[in-house]
Amino acid sequence: MTVLTTEQITTSPRATTKEEAIQEAADILVAAGAVTPDYADAMREREASVSTYMGNLLAIPHGTNESKDSILASALSVARYASPIDWDGNEVRFVIGIAGKDGGHLEILSKIAVVFADEDEVAKLVEAPDAEAIMALLGDVNE
């Protein structure tokens, strides 16, 4: 199952706020054919109820349980920001949007968590020169 391709990774995102970053994550998922455009609203609803900040420069915005019908396929979007985004007072350099079809997001989340729990791996992701290098570091999500 391929949930992440280099086309779903950006190292030059334009967002400067949390709200813009959530929209950017949703837009990549829409472009990948994984979600319908209304999934962005579900991501904002989730964020309003509980922060998706995970620590180690990472936020993982995702939809609510009620947004299952908006998910067409499991997929990720990855945006690495040159300047940190303020995420409720926390610095975020990586925004990974996630859509999980039929509960598939839990396994994907666990694989992302393993990478981001390791500060050396996060440093490699920060320094990665391009989407291909980020893909090489996150490629396990496709297994």
C-alpha cells in the first residue's frame, strides 16, 4: 500500500500560520485523490477539539471520525517548513496530513511516531535536501 509519494512531499510550502498549514496539508491530500475537498473542514474541527501537535517539531492534522466519508484512500501529505509554524505556542517544522481509510491511519501513525521519536532522525529530516531525501527517510510508511 503506497500512502506517500514524492509528489505528496513539499520542502517549499507557503503557509505561515497553523490554519494555512492545515489547508495546505488538505490540499495535497485532495490533489493525491485521497480525500474530498471538505476534508479540510474536518481537519479544522479536529484541531479545534484537540491539538494535533505531537512534539519534536511535528504536527499531524487529520479529520474527525465523522469525516470518514470524505476519505477515498489512505494517504499522507508532508510539508517541511524552513521557518517554524506557531502551533499553539509550539514550534512545528513538519506538518504531516493524514487520511486513513477503514482505520488504516493507526498503523501509519505508529510508523511516523517511530521516526519522529528519534531526534537524530528528525535532524536528518530537517537537513534533507529535497523531497526524495525525505521520502527515503519516511519510506517505511509504505510497507
